[in-house]
Amino acid sequence: MITKYLLHPEPNEFSDSCLFLSKFKLQRVYCPFYVICTRAVRSICEGEKKRVDKVLSWDTGTILFFIQGKLYPHHNFIFRPPTRFVVTAYS
């Protein structure tokens, strides 16, 4: 399945960010970021949280996440924005 994406004739490109559409806004997230698996794929179980190191994309809209040295289709994962913020400085 992944092989057919990698053999696609269009040039591919690794990126250090990805755009996500949340309920109220479009948000750019920079690598590394974390995603949650929505459907088991290879060695990743449903519900597992994984770190995305790079994003591979084509002009056709095909997006693959580079996780632990392997490529996975983006549609098997969901991005949840962080809900806890850490204050590093207070003035």
C-alpha cells in the first residue's frame, strides 16, 4: 500500500509542518508533533499516541507521516491540540 505512494511519478517533499483544520480554525503545527492512532496500522495500535518527525506530501494531496523511521498514511491518525500550557516566564 505505501509502496504505490512512494513510486508515484510526481515529486515528493519532506516538510517540517502540517496544516490541521480544527472546529474553529486552521492551525499549522511544526514537527515534531503528536498524533493519536484512530485505526490500527502495522505495529501501531488504535489509541496510541505517536510522534511525527516529518511529513511527506505530494501535489495530489497524499500525505504520509514519518513515525519511528517508517511512513504511515495520515488518515489513520488524528491531531489533538495540546490542552495544557506551560508558563516559561512571568512578568
